[in-house]
Amino acid sequence: MASTEWVTLCSNIILSTTALYFSRKLFKDHRGPSVGLFLLGLSATLYVLLPSSSHLASLTWAGEVLAPVLVTFDFLWLSEDHSTAWILLFGSCLLLGLSDWLSPDTLTVLTRCLGLSSLSCCLMVCLFAGNVLGAAGGVALSLPLLVVQQVETAVVAPLVAPAATEGLMKWLLNGLLSVGCWASTRALGQFLLDVTDRYNI
């Protein structure tokens, strides 16, 4: 049990450091994605400092929802697909606003739908632009919204304790989010350079 808690704690420290660092790097040219990564880093920091906080679950969920959406919003905006960008942003804000009035099952379904919408838009823009890092970052940031939130340990890992399975899943997802922060930051910087060069020709 103690080892599982330490693994989760370390993964949150790594995520907090990574997300806040890349949030600062993005702030000058990409304010939206910067806010999304900041929320990820803030929720991970809160887990480290105040693991029993009543706001932890809500903040973590909000960060996992907004980070991929805001990254995709920036890709769509730079590719001049402004209407799709606004629709995606409006949908995410609507989900956040209605989350307290939705049943858990409905909230899970809508969260996954939003994750799929964000990921498909990100992949469409990045693959057409040849931005492989952007596609990889979009997958890494969106995956926590798409995986099963409660692991069925009796089916997935019958020989592993439920706490250990949950800790391993959290560690893997935090690792993916950290990779997504790095990849998305690099990809957005490259995408902005490509767009700038195209308009300067």
C-alpha cells in the first residue's frame, strides 16, 4: 500500500513539474494551452501538498478535460478553422458548467465524447500539416479521458491487488500527460513557425 502511494506521489510530482514548466513556456504565444497545462500542474501539485482536499477530484477532472481541448483549440485557430475551435471550446465549457447536474454515467459518456472530438480535431490538423509531435501530444493528453475510469481488477489483473492496479494506472496516465505536455509544447511552437513562414512567403 505504501509503495503504491509513493509511486502515485512521484508521478504527480513529475506531472506537476512538467506541466507547470511547459505552461510557463507556452504563455507568451499560446495562452489557451498554457492555461490547460497550468490546471494539470495545479491539480498534481494539490495532490502532493493536500491529498485529502475536497476539491482535488474536481480540479483534476477539469484539468484533464481542458488541457487537450485548449491545445486542440490553438491548433484549429492557427489553421484558421475558427468555427470548429469555438464549438469545441463552448462544448467543453458547457460540460464543465453542467457537470454537477449530470449523472455519473452521463458525465462519463459526455467526457469521452469530448475527448474523442478533441483528439479527432487535433489529429486531423496535425496529420495534414505533417506535425507528428502534435498528433502524439494530442493522443497522450486525451487518453486519460478515454480510458476506463475504474479498472475492473477482477478481469484485468486478477493476481494484482486493486490498490496496486489503481496506482499503476495512475502512474501510467500521469506519465502520458507529462509526455503530452512536452510534445504539445514542441508541436505548437513548430506549428506557429510553419504558419508564420507560410504567410511571410
